[in-house]
Amino acid sequence: MIATTTKKLTKAEFWALADASDLTYELIDGIAVSKTSPKYFHSRSTLALVNILNLWSDGRGRVGIEWAFELNEHFTSVPDLIYVSFDRLPESWNENAACPVPPH
């Protein structure tokens, strides 16, 4: 069963819910929807891809697994794998936060 909220949340309400829960949530049209846990082959594929992307991206940008990004006030996604170039998010950025820009 996937846990969802029944009312539209503000960004602050969404992050409070996400921070207080053991579940990973995405905000879709203002509604918090929990992500389902991947199975073995999905997990192994993500691992292989992150290793390849890490090698390729050295000096170009940053790679993350399950790193949220905010597209707008009502949509926060948590992709399995994310790449953001230093052109889009400077190398000097160093915050424990959702990615503030959409990935490439």
C-alpha cells in the first residue's frame, strides 16, 4: 500500500512530513505520495548506473541517489539517480538540502 496525504500541502508542510517519517515522499500536485522500495534488479541497475555516471561526471557535476529536487511549489521528485552539472549548480554549493535546480 502506498501512503498518500489527502490534502494539498505547502512546501513547508511537505518537508515537515518527509523529515518526520521513515518513508520517502514525493510531492505531486501538492499531494505527498510515498515512493515504493525498489526490488533487487532495480537496485543493482541503479548501482551500476551511478558508478558509470560518477566516472563520467568527474569535474563536470554531481551525482546523487534518491536526492530530491524541487521543480516548483507543488512538485518535489525523488529520482533514483540524479546528475546536476556545475554549470547549473556551482561546485561551491554545499548544503544538506533538496537540489535547488532541476537536473540535466
